[in-house]
Amino acid sequence: MPSNYDQLLDATIQHLEDLKSRGVRHIAVAPETLRALAQPVAGRNAPPGRPGKISPSSSDEPAARPYQRTSSPPASQSAPAIEQASLLALPGEMVPNQSPPLDPQAKAAAFAALRERALACVKCPHLASSRKTVVFGVGSIDAQLMFVGEAPGADEDDQGEPFVGKAGQLLTKIIQATGLQRGDVYIGNILKCRPDTPGQSAGNRKPTTDEMATCIPYLHEQIDLIRPRVLVALGATAVEGLLGKTIGITKLRGTWKTYRGIPLMPTYHPAYLLRNQAMSEKRKVWEDMLAVMEKLGMSISEKQRNFFLKG
């Protein structure tokens, strides 16, 4: 008669196979489960411990991390366990960094190689045939702060750089208001090609779920190479692409999430502030940025704390 261990193992395999058949490629595993996986099995007849939980995406504020970046796994987590964590992590879930940071030269070379692959990408033939350029991303590959938008627009498609239109100019002002410069951060998008708009001479459309799923591995590699301390998701589509959440940016903004082990702050897209220039809306975005500054350990002046407050 099958033991409890065998029954649990069979049920787990069946569950994973079912997820795989539905297109899921990653699920998150709690740290205690990883530690258990790293230990040798004492014996199948021994009473099994309580199985570790498969943890959902955290909506709580993650613990603050020190300024220095440490990415080596704890001694209790073996390399196979870390590899399994990657294979079992759902999009948007915490994924441990799987290798130590590259030295600057190797990092720059890896980033350049990634850029070349992205520039030559034709995985979405309809986008490849309609685009002018692939909009890879811009900024410091050593950035502590990374912004993620949804997709290039007409201006970005022309210039090959994200956030260069009116919304981009506003984003630059927001960055500068924190005391940083545009070149200090990294700016990317879920989609690296402008969504095609057949029959339209102007305007934009939202990326499809399939388009985002096809393109987001490039963003994952960017994040894993840059290793920012904080991510900012700009707008509902960026949040959907990263976290798979469609409950609305109004409910999500201002609350810390976690993405690939990194604190993530959802906030309004700058384009929203161009449409709605109410002081109250500007203040909401600025409060989100104040939280980001605090998470990064940046100094905040009294003047900055009072931006967009009614006198």
C-alpha cells in the first residue's frame, strides 16, 4: 500500500503536470521548502514532515534590504534547490538570484549580447514587420532603481528609446524631483516593439497577453543582470504584465509588491497625469515615489515631502 510520502509525491507530480498542461511554466516555492529539498531524504518509511506551502505572491511590504547587493544563496540552499526554485516560480513571484553578480566587464558583455538578441527578435512577426526599431531600454545597468512601462509608442518607435514622448518627459521630471537623473536609473518596457495598429495612422493599443508573455523573458534577463533594489511599475498594463493582476491600478498603487525577489511599487503611468492634472493625482504618484526613496535609503528634504500638497 502506498505510503503517505508516495501519495504526496504522486499528488504533487499530478498537480505540476496539470499546471504545465495549462501553460504554467513556473510556480513559487517557500524558502523552508527549498531548505528541505536541499537535505537528503532520511528514508521513505520515516514519518514525513509537514509539506512546505507553495506560497502565493506576497502583497505585503518585503523586508528592507541593505544597500549592498548580496546574491549568493544561503549555505542551506544547494544549487539544485535554487535551480528548482527557478523552475517552479510563477511569473511575478519571488525568484532567488541564481548566480553571483558578474564582474563589470562580464556584465556589460552579457547586457550587450542580450541587446543584440532583442534587436534581432522576430518572435512576433506582426510586430517585427510593423516596427521601425526595437526599443530595448535605456539607463545605467548598475541602477538601484528600475522603471517598467508597458510598450513603446510612436515617438519611442522612431527614436529607439523608451519614454521620450510627452509622458517620458514627465517621467524624467519625476525622476529629477527625487534628486536622481535619468541616466542614474534604468527604464524598460514589458514589450520592446510598438504594438501594431493596422488601419490606423496614429494612436496606440494595449499589448495582448500573448505578446507580453512572448517578450517578457528579455525583461527578466535585464532585471537579473541589473539587479535593481527597487522596481516601479508604471500603469495598469505594466502591473498586469509583471504580476498578472488586473484588478486596477487605482487599488494597487501605493502598495508594495514583490517581483523576482525585488520590492515593486505600482503607480500611475505618466500619461495618466497628462490626462488628469489634478493636484491630488500628482500627489498620489509623488507619495509612491517618496516610498521608493525611503526604500532606497535616500535622503528626503522637507521641500520634497511637501511637493503637490495644497498650501
